[in-house]
Amino acid sequence: MIIGMTAKAKVAVSLPRELLEAVKTEVAAGHAPNVSAYVADALTEKAKLNNLDDLLNEMLAETGGPLTAAEQADIDRKAGWA
């Protein structure tokens, strides 16, 4: 048994050349073992962000909707962002 192995499927995607070169540069710098791993990590992060967006929208719907501009300004001020 190999720990950490997951089922994989091979797919073909088209990328802008500049993006592919940037990914190859990241791989060469040691940020991922190969292009496939880099892309898989990027897609995993994107899925997490999408899930967070969905959760936030669900929570906002249950609590009265999005923040008002005044509420957002107050949060930004308290967090030191404004």
C-alpha cells in the first residue's frame, strides 16, 4: 500500500504560452515537482476558494444579506485595512 496515492485521470488542456512558461519556471524553482502537480495544486486552491464563496453567500443569506458600505468600512477600519 502506498500512502497518499489517489486515483488520477489524464486530461489535455490548452494554456496560453506565457502561463505555461510561468508554470515551468515555478517547477524549475522547486515550487512543484512537475507541471501536473502545479496545476493540480492550483485547481485545488481554486476549488477551496469557490467553496468559501458559496459558504459566505449562504451565511449572508441566513443573516440578512451582504454587509452595508458602512459595516464594511467599520470592519476595514478595525482590521487596520483602511
